[in-house]
Amino acid sequence: METALLDLLLLAFFKQALVKAVFSKPENKAEQKTVLTPRAIGRKTLLQAETFLADNKAVHENISPENNARLAALIATHGQVNLITSAGECELRRSKAGKVTLIGGEKLHRALAGKEPPRVNIAKNDRQKARILSGGEPFLRLLGVSDENGRVYDKKQAKFRQINRFLELIRDCLPYLPKEGELRICDLCCGKSYLSFAAYHYFANVLGRTVRMTGVDLKPDVIDFCNSAAQKLGFAGLEFLFGNVAAYEAGEHVHLVLSLHACDTATDLVLSRAVAFGADVILSTPCCHHELNHNLDCPALGFLAEYSMLRQKFCDAATDALRLKYLEACGYTVAALELIDPEETPKNILLRGVRRKNFDPAGDEAKTLWQNYQSAKTFLAGEHHVQEALSQKS
């Protein structure tokens, strides 16, 4: 039965009829389920597996359709598999005694092997072909990203790709934001605010939502420029404030907090404020990482820390991991995602947090998560308090 299901999965894949395969009831209790979907990556079409873990994280794996052993292992280690195609569905069930039943397999095989089933539109990982922005948007021209004809300047191509990618990641978070009513958004440490203008344009002009968005930064000249630009563009719901992010009070519930390349511990301030606001979604791309490098005090890592370049690379990753542990302890489902090709910029990691609706901040789980976070800090920095902005729960 398992072999028959694998054959059906591959038949649907090669006929471009595969919608998805859902693998549930895993043997590994650290997992919840795995969803397999076809995905165009470069010039190849692969099977992308997204595995949802019990600790609210998700991991991704791209599997070649020729890798029968990996696909067979997925089937063998799950108690239930639902195969969904444009020609029909079937389900594999495994009893507690180990008996395997395939329901609807023969019917689906006849449907797939007969006349050509409807083709499924395969999602692409080709970011250049799936851009939200064209380059001709007025805010891009005003900010000097593109010329009056909508052509993106050569020196701004990387920035343009970065903005588009960030909007794709925002789009992925739409299910976690309110479907109706005004959206409250904050861009903390906003800088020149490419992201603020792009996000406002996406929500207000592309999606037609009512938006009230605030950018906050400590550079008064930048704030003046951004407010002037927002006025020229007619972005009535977008404002910029001069001030310290650590002292900024939103005054109400915030749905989305954004931050693009806040420098060093400024990212920690952003995360702390976002948690204090109870933000539904947090998207932050850190910039430089120096605090942990200066305070690393871990004898177990001495073999690594003696090499300055490796020490810095390790501290970069460890700092972002600590930030995710902090968000997790505050009731967020977290992930570290790639923002853009690392060949274009080393600052290519995006930290994502989605607030858990039923999380009890005073419960046993919260206490355990907070202890895990503090233990990780102590392991890395001994008695030093790295990331002081995060040393107390907001």
C-alpha cells in the first residue's frame, strides 16, 4: 500500500496534477505534520516539504522527485497520508497494529492514468518573476529607487529586490492579521523608510485596506524628509515621529511591527517594544551583531572563539537564536527566514514572530520557555547580561 501511494504521488507530480500531500500522525512526537507541495525552484520542479514542529516552529526541505527513498521514508513514518490532486484524492491509514489501508487509491489511479487531469499552477520560488512591485510605483521614484519611466536604477537593484522580498514575507503573514477594519502598523528604527512606504503602499493601494502606520527614528532630518514624502504621495495614514524607540508608546494594540536593519542592540529594543504592544506579527531583519561578541564568556566554545572571524559568525547566529528564544518565551511562534540572496548582502536573515492567541504568560509553558531563554544567555555569556533590552519581560 505504501508503494502504491508513492507511485500515485509521483504520477500526480509528473502529470502536474499534485496539489499537496499531508502527512499526519508522525512517529516522531516532536513533529505535528508535514505538507508536501510542488515548487518551481530555478529551472527545476521539486517537492517542498514544510514540517510543523510541536514547539511551534516550522522547517523546510526541498526533495527531488527522484529521491524515492526520502519520499518512502515520509510515508513509512506517518500514520496517515492524504494525497490531494486535481483528479481526486486518496488516503493512507495505518492502524495501531501496523495494518495499512489505502482508501480511494484505485479510483485515483484510474483518474490520473486516463485522460490528462487538470494541471495545477505550480508556485515558484523565482522571486524576480513574482514581484509585488513593478518599479513604477510613485514612492519608488520619489525615494530614488527608479527613474520617471519606472526603470529601477542599477545601483538600486539589490534594494528593489530586498523590498519586494520583504513584501512577500508580509504577504505570507496576512492570515495572522485582521481581515477587516483599520490596520495598525509600526516601523521601528525606520531610517529612510523604504520599508514603511512599501508596506503602506501594499496594504493601502494593493490590498485596499485602511492603514494607520507610524515610523519612529532618532534622525530628525530623516523624519522630516519622510513626512514630506508621505504628504507628497498622499499617504494620509502614514506618519513619522522623531524619538527613541525604547520610549515610544503606541497607545493601542498594534497588529504588525516591522524593522529593517536596526543596528546591533536596537533590534532588541524593537523586539521588546513589539512584545509590549502585543503585536500580532513581528518581522525584523537584524543588522550588525556586536554585543554578544564583546561579552561571550563560554569555556565550552573556546576552541571556536579564538578565531575572530568564526567567533563573529557564531555570535551573529547565536544572537538571532537568542532573540527567537525571547519571542518564543513571550508567546510567539517563531522562524528565521532568508530575506535575500546572501551574495547580495550578509544581512539576509529575517526574524518572524506570530503571536499565539491562547498563550498563558503565567502558565507552566511560559515559565519553562523563559527559563530556557535565560539558560541559553547564561551559557553564552556567563554572568554578563547580553542584550540588556531583553533582560526583563516586557
